[in-house]
Amino acid sequence: MMFPSHLAGTLIPAMAFLSCLRPESWEPCMEVVPNITYQCMDLNLYKIPDNLPSSTKNLDLSFNHLRHLGSHSFSNFPELQVLDLSRCEIQVIEDDAYQSLNHLSTLILTGNPIQSLALGAFSGLPSLQKLVAVETNLISLENFPIGHLKSLKELNVAHNFIHSFKLPGYFSNLPKLEHLDLSKNNIQNIYHKDLHILHQNSSLNLSVDLSMNPIVFIQPGSFKGIRLHELTLRSSFDSMNIMKTCIQGLAGLEVHRLVLGEFRNERNMNDFDKSALEGLCNLVIEEFSLANLEESLKDAELFHCLTNVSAISLVSLGLYHLKGFHNKYGWRSLELVNCEFEQFPTLELFSLERFILTENKDGLTFAEVTLPSLEYLDLSKNGLSFKGCCSYDDFSTNRLTHLDLSFNGVIIMSSNFLGLEGLQHLDFRHSNLKQASDFSVFLSLKNLRYLDISYTHTRVVFHGIFAGLVSLEILKMAGNSFQDNVLPDVFKEMNNLTFLDLSACQLEQVTQEVFNSLSSLRLLNMSHNNLLTLDILPYKSLQSLHVLDCSFNRIVASKNQELQYFPSSLTFLNLTQNDFACVCEHQSFLQWVKDQRQLLVEAEQMLCASPLDMRGIPVLSFRNATCQMSKTIIGVSVVTLLVVSVVLVLVYKFYFHLMLLAGCKKHSRGESTYDAFVIYSSQDEDWVRNELVKNLEEGVPPFRLCLHYRDFIPGVAIASNIIQEGFHKSRKVIVVVSNHFLQSRWCIFEYEIAQTWQFLSSRAGIIFIVLQKVEKSLLRQQVELYCLLKRNTYLEWEDSVLGRHIFWRRLRKALLDGKPWSPEGTEGAE
Amino acid sequence: MEGFTAVLLIWTLIAPGSSGGSGREAWPTHLACREGGLEVLYQSCDPLQDFGLSMDQCSKQLKSNLNIRFGIILREDIKELFLDIALTAKGSSILNYSYPICEEDQPKFSFCGRRKGEQIYYAGPVNNLGVDIPKGEYQVLLELYTESRATVACANATIISF
């Protein structure tokens, strides 16, 4: 970038202004692991904090304002292993700055504008393995004082101003150095003498990254006889011709892995053709990688210097002209990523063991390939359609152990892997599987350990879908569905299964015996289904279950009596995001949740969904007291109701007695209109008229009797008449006992009222007249009357004249008792 | 235009990061481009830092190889990097898009795999559909994040087409 100089004038005041805005603060560092790891990033620190424990092993001081590292700056932290000083505005590092850090293995100095680096800056540091000095204004490796760091494995000096690839002599003191990152520097020319140290020292197994250097010249023979582990040259050449000559300059190099190509945002060449790689014939390469060239590559001639390479990786290349690869290459591994094939490449490579074709354009149709040595096949992310999967015929190999067909189009399952019995890993996720539930698709896969059919639009109808999978350890089938949304018994024989993912399968119910054979299962994911209760019985047989995830269901509660059957091995149970009903009905479940808080994942995130007033409130805050309170309320109201109804029943039953009671208070004594109220059966009316009325009303003194046929007021209910006319207005009651009397309900009613009346008025007011010999059996039915007659004196109507005379005398005497002396009576008597 | 871009980028790259204090004001709104009937404004929604962005030759007829310049100092390692785009207009969502920018094997871009503290400056084309933007005001939420879901950059952009 070119910056106009006058801008500096505006920038400096702006900077000053900004720094005024940010006062120094001493916020404490974040403790990530107590006494071990501390994060002090971006805390406006101007010096190294001294309040951290000396046992600190990992210290992140990045984005502060340390500016100057004096000697023994870190003497407080003798245990340090990782020290991050990125963007600390460090300009000066003095001698012995890191002295005494005997355990430091990683030192990061990224983004510091170092101007003065003392020769002894890195002294000490006997254990340093990784030194990152990216963007540190480094001009050459020669003056970088790291020659004594014997344990150094990785040196990253990318994005500096290094001009020369000259590896300094001190590299011979770094026997463990493996990685040297020189990317994004200013290296233009590589000469034979630069690699002098590598010529001398063949024991180094170095990986060098020279990407994004403007390389124009590599002296032929510079790399002759040198062995590197990896050489990366991405976006290092400005044109095809430079690349071609530079690759020729690499002649004689023996490299395990060579990476060429460009980056999408750092493209320089636009005239790439097959001749660019001609120079590779003079190299010994184990693995070759080519990435991100804009030009389309027309033919496989490009690879004629790469026939003996073991592994080829081609990424983001326009290979759409290429029809396929035929058997002249000795490749064992071929990786084709995002290479824009227009049709599925024809493949006939007898030695190929590993083939990867991913991220191609959508819409390819699989064509049969001839890869007899193939063990590993990855065809994921191609939108591929597969007309009949899968059997030996498709790949012509019976060595296949890994097959990945995930993220593809329609895959029709037409054969059950005949000839592919060695498969151990099978992945179909996010492809559209057809006919997977029509027959036992996996029947012959006795060695399969991993199966992923997540989100494959599979609707499980056939219960034998997983038959044959006796070695299966991991089964992922999220995002599918089951007939009637009930999980049927489909996991028979899977004794080795440890991981089962059934999330997002729209499950509403689980059959009881479904997990019975899964004795090794450790993780079960039932989340994102539609389960309404936590039904525990199905999980009872899972002796090894560690993790059960039932989150994102609609679980309201669980049946109390089942909670005890939870597998004892369970250590994580996730019940968050369910529809818990925080009501007293589920009190024991809610209590169980509280008791099992250690078991439950994010127990405090379990929220009530109902009732409305509890919505969004944590289940843990449900109080049992609420339930006890309502129990008391219920108890009290039940008792009240009972009492009220008893009272009502009593009132109903003793209504007339109460009427009587009310009347008794109203009518005071002495106001009686009648001397006696006669209770008799209408069958005995003749006797009453002819004998009783005649003798008592017409005799001396005359008595007034109350008789229903004469004195009851018409238009008033009989019961009211009996009480108001009969009892209230009479002093005495005459009961005429006969067989008819005992049979009449009205008479018995009147007699009962009379009893109450006598009790209420607390005087002996009932006179019994036994008219005829009463049948004992009838009398016994009226137990009270029977007892009364036994205990009380009663009058007996007799046929003899003498008997009658005595009868009337006794009756008169009884009626006279309490009769007020009235003048009328005296007059009448005279 | 160039000068403005340069100032913006330098300012955002050099300006020290925030102290992470809670009561800090929002980042200022920057102009990414104003040309040809189109105005693009953005504001960083990452509480930790602001960043610089500009678009070359923007116009209502969006070119399919739109060139942008983008500069930021990383506060996270970006072994893997993802971009989420959410486009809304008048409160209703029009487009949600997620795109992997950096993957672990054979990264597409040279900045992939960079670590905390390193500076990224991207000047180059971005893929887009190359459509005419109808008149109106659009909100775009852009978020760059890593495999551990740590935000690398976040922007609330407003696109006004007149």
C-alpha cells in the first residue's frame, strides 16, 4: 500500500487523542485454570503484572502496552511454559529478558515493532520449542540471536522483511528444527550457497514454507542432494515462466511433500500450462499438492512427471476438461477437491488405495470405477446421484473399509453391500436415501463399526432395517422418522453399540423393549423429539449408559414410580428445553429433579412451561410448600362441605321438629287454645267422636279438644296444621294407640313430633290410651313406643262399666293437671 | 476515494483495541462507498474492535466481481473461518447465508491459518450474484467467526439504494 505522506499529519493528532481517551487501568487478569493459566489480553497493561502466582504456566499478555522488555522481566514466573506477547508494542528486548524461563516451550512475539533486539535477548530458554516472530520487522535470519535454542522445533518468521533464504550457520546447532515458516517475506533469489548448511547437515528433516515470496530465481543445483520433509511454494511466482524455471532450479531435491499453487486472493499467474511442471521429473516427491490455479488444466499430461508419486492432492483446479485417470500412474492416494468435473471421472487405477472426490459441482451421476486396491473412498459433498448402491461391481474392490457418500443427492439402495463385507465406516448423512427401509440393507456388513444415516429422509417401517450389524459401535440416525412416530424394536443384536443418536426423529413414543440388547450403550441422544413424558422403563436395561440427552422434547413430567429404574451408571442427563408442568400433581418428580441436580445437565436451565403463572420460572425454584398449602385448603373445604351437608340433611330430616322449636318460643305457655290434641288413626274416629269427644267436651268441667277433622284450617299443609294448630295450641297430647295407629304413617309422624314437643316443653304432656290389645309384633316395630308403654303408665279402654268410669276419672285428672282456673270453666261447672 | 480508504484502514489497524469496559460507546459508523446511486455504511458490532472496509466502484448494478478492501488485526487464530450474512429490509428477513471461508486442509485464502495478533489485509474480489439492487434501505449483518464460534469481526451494514 502507498500512503500519501501528508496523511501522517492527520494521523498523529488522532493517535494522541485516542490514547488520551484510554486511561490506564489495572483490571485483574482472567483466571482460566487456577494457578496455571491466566488471560491478560487487552487490559491496557504497561508493565508485566506482579500479582499472579509464580506457578503460572500459561500467560497471555497480548494486546497490551509493554513496549520495553528489560532483563529478567519474567523472573516471577519460573514455571512458564507458554508466553503470548502478541501486539504488545514491544520495541526493545534487552539481554536476558527471558532468563530463568527454563520450562518455556512456546514464545509468541507476533506483531511487535521490534527495533532493538539484544544479542542475548533469548538467552536461557533451554526448553523453547516454538518461537513465533511474525510481523516483527525482522530483516534477516543471520542476526536473529537464536543459535543456542537447541530444542527449537518450529520457527515462524512469516510476514517480515527477510530478503535472503540464506540459512545461517547456527542452524547446525538446531538439530530438532522441523518447521521454518518464511512465508510473506521478500526473498527473490535462492542461491546454492544459501543452502550450504543443508548440504552439510543431512540429518535435518525440515519443512519450509516459502509461500508469498516474490521468487524470481532459483539457482539450478541449489537443492541437489537435499532432503526436505515439506516445501510449500504457494503464490510464490509471478508468471508461468518464472515458475517453470524455478521448478527446474529445484532439480535434485528429495521432498516428502511438495505444495504448489496459489491462493484465491493472491493470484499472479494467468498463463499456467502443463509445461510448468516439467521440471518435477528431476525431483523425488512422495506427496504432491497443487491448489487454486485459475487456468483450466486441459489434460492429464500435466502429471507425467508425477507418475511415481504416492499421493496427489488437487484442490480448486479447473479440471473440467479431464475425463479421467487411467492406469499408468502408481498413485496410492488421490484427492480431488472442488475441481469442477463435468461428469464423474473414469477411474482405472490399480494401485489406488485412497480416493477422495469432494466439493465438485452438483449434479454428477456416479459411474462405475475400477479401483481394485481401494480401501478408503470419500465422495461427499458432490450432489452426486447414485442409481444403485452398493456392491462390489460399483468399485471393483473388495478391500473397501471406509465409504463416505454424505451430502449427496438421491442414492437408491438396491443391493446390500455384496462383496463389500470389509466395510467398517459408512456415512450417508444428508444424502437422500431411497429404499433403505425396504429390506435388510446392511445385512452383510458384519464388520461395520460406524454408520451415519442422519438426515437421509429415511422413514423406518421395516423392523429388520439394521439386521446384520453385529459389530456396530456408533449409529447416527438423527433427522429421520419412524412409522407412527413410535420407536420400534429395531436394535436387536447390536451388543457392541456405544453411541446412538436418535435426535430430531419426531418420536412421540418409545417401545419398552427397544433398548434391551444394547448393554454397551454409553451415549443416547433422544433430543429434539416430541416425547411427552420421561418414560424410564425402556432405559432400564442400559447398564452402561453414561449420557442421556432428552432435551428439546415436550416432556411434562415422569411417572413417579418409574424414577427408581434409572440406570445407575448414568452421569449426565439433559432435560433442558422441555415443557415441564410445575404443578402439585408432579410434586414428586419435581422433588426428584432437585435431588438429582448433580446428574442433570444445566439443571438451572430447566424451566416450567405450565401453569401460566409459573412459565419461564426454573423448575428448581418450585416450592413444595405451595402444595402443602393447597392441601390444607382442600382439607378445610372438604370438612366444611361435609358439615354443611350434614347440617342440611339434619335440617331436612328434622324440619318439622325445628318448626316446632320455633313455635315453642313464640307461643308462651298459658295461651293454649286447646286442652289436648288428639292423635289417632282415622280408623278409630268412631270411638273418638262417640266416646272421647262426648265424654270430655260435654262433661264437667268441659275440655276443649283439638281434632283434625274439625279444628285444622283448610288450605294449610297437614304437617303445618299438626304443628301449628295441634301442638302449639294444646297443653296435652292424647295418643290413641291401636293397631291402626301403628300402621298409619301420619300417626307415627305425629307421635314423633309429640315426643320432640314433650322434650322441648319439658313436661309430661303425652297421655297414652290403648284402645285395644295391640299386636306385639306391630308394636315391636315401633321400638320407642314399645319401651315407653312398658315404662310409662297408660290408660286402657275397657269394656266394663266400672273400668270405663275409672278410665274417664283418670283421664280427666290427667287433663286437669296444669289447666288454669278459668271463670268460664267455673261457670260451666256450676 | 483511495486516500479515504487508506486513512480509514490505517486508523482502524493502528488504533489500540478497547479495554473491554462495559459502558463504552458504540463504534463510529463508517462509509464503505457512495457512488452510482448506492451508499453503504457500516458499524462494527464486535465490542472488542473496529475494522476497515471499503468497496471499489460500487453502483446499483452490483458487479459480479466486486472488489473490496478489508483490514483487521486478529484477536483469534483462524484455522477455520466462517461468514454469516443476514439481509433484512423493513424488519423482515430476506436472506440468511453461511459460508466457510477457511477450512483446515488446503486453504483457499492466504490469510487462512493466521494467528492472533497478525494483521489481515484483503484486497480482492468477492463473489456475489451481480444483481440490480432495488430502491430501498437494507440492513445486512455480517459476522466472521472461528471454529470455536469466537467472533473475528462483526458488522451492521446499511445499504441505501436511490
